[in-house]
Amino acid sequence: MSSRAVTSLSNPTVKAVRALHLRKERDETGLFVAEGLKNVTEGVELGHAPQILMYGRDAGDHPLLQKAVQATLAARGEVIEVTQDILAKVSRRDNPQAVVGVFRQGFRPLSEIDPAEAPCWVALHRVRDPGNLGTIIRTADAAGCGGVILVGECCDPFAVEAVRATMGSIFAVPLSRASEAEFTAWRQRWPGSVVGTLLSAAVDHRGADYRKPSLILMGNEQQGLPPDMAGLCDVAVKIPMRGRADSLNLSVATGIMIYAATG
Ligand SMILES: C[S@@+](CC[C@H](N)C(=O)[O-])C[C@H]1O[C@@H](n2cnc3c(N)ncnc32)[C@H](O)[C@@H]1O
């Protein structure tokens, strides 16, 4: 493998990768960090070459690591072998993954979405929690959704916590983002059902008309869907709850809705 060894935390590449924990830095550079050989391999297999690839001695001569190294070098990226201490600082974990890749972020403009590509799509209004967002992206991938659309001010899908929760699906699921006004205008041309989720809805989610391609609209963790967003839906549904919990976790509710729409 063609790489150089780096042992100092003040190395400029190491500093640049550590800085990607900050949203401001991710927004400015358009880069993000994916940890672990599985995630990095997923990116490489889906045609995203790392711009920077770091690995520790523990990664050894794994054939998948060699593939990632080749993809990085072919794309004129940088490959460095680093110490365990550097890996721990980069991932802010005592037991870091032995491989870390830095990739370019990508968003698909709403205008480039072809609804006919998939039977189900997911829109999230003002999602706040990166773990929820990553879990939803992973579930959307598993169920074969066409993409996830982030509406309004949302948390960053490329935050380290979100990327971890996607388990590699960050590379497989196209992401789009839109202001409330852009989403409202775009939704008017949606050819299938737009299904909103509201705790106050009267319709059971199992009985709704999921005319394909269906677009599932989910609300924010604290406030739920505001009236203007709920007003965009053809139907609002509720997932029945029998115990004392007053709502479901957002990512769990989204998973139930995705499988109701695609099942
Ligand atoms: C934690 S809940 C929000 C609770 C918020 N206090 C409210 O009044 O809507 C986050 C999102 O998950 C979805 N959700 C959670 N439980 C649901 C249920 N039982 N039926 C339908 N949607 C649900 C909705 O999209 C909701 O906006």
C-alpha cells in the first residue's frame, strides 16, 4: 500500500479531519467523516472515493482496506497510517474504529427527484436528533425508499452521530433539503399520496390510501407537524398506541410508516 505514517496530532491532515466534528467546518468544506471499514467500503463500492483515508496498524492488510486505499489514491486522495491515539482523538472514542474515511457530501436538488423511481419517499420536518435521522436513513435504505427529504431547519445528516447510525446507508440513500416554502411548492406536483403523521389524526395508519409513490411526512421530535405542514397532506394518520406512552420515537414511527406504505 502506498501511504505515509503520521504520529503527530498537530499534523495538518489530522487537524482537518478532527475539525469535521464541527458543523460549520462540514458546511464550509462540504466533507464528512465515515468511520469503520464497513462504512468506508460501502462508500467505495457505491462509487464515492475517500478524499482522505486514515487507518491504524490494527487494520492490517485487510483486502477491503487495500481496495479503499486504491480508490483513494486513484481519486488523488491522501492515505495515512496513524497511531491509535490519533484514531481515538479523531473519533472522540476510547475504542476507535481502525479505519476512517473523509468523503464529499451530496444533496440531490428537489428538481432532480423522479417520484416514479421508488414506491415510497420520506420527508422529515425539522428533525433535530442525528441518531434519529441516521436510523431513518438506514430504514429507508432497507425498505427501498427513493430518498429522504429534509424540510426546514434540520440537524446535519453528515454529523458523525448521524453517519454512525446509518451503518453505511448514508451512501445509498439520496438526500434532499428544502425550505418549507420550496417543499410546499414542490409537493403540489407530487403524483401519489402525501401521508402526514399526527397524534391527533383520526385515521389508523393501516387503513390509509398509500397511492404510490407515497410520500410520508414526519414531524419534529418536540412539536410534531405544525398546521401548515399538516395541511399539505392528502391524509393524516395515527399509529395506535395502547399503553401510557403519549408518542412513539420519531425513527420508530417512521419505520412503521415506511413499511405500512411499502408492505
Ligand atoms: C415524538 S413525536 C412528536 C410528539 C409531539 N409532542 C407531538 O405532539 O406530535 C415525533 C413524530 O413522530 C411521529 N409519531 C410519533 N408517534 C406517532 C403516532 N403514534 N402516530 C403517528 N405519528 C407518530 C409524528 O410524525 C411526530 O411528529
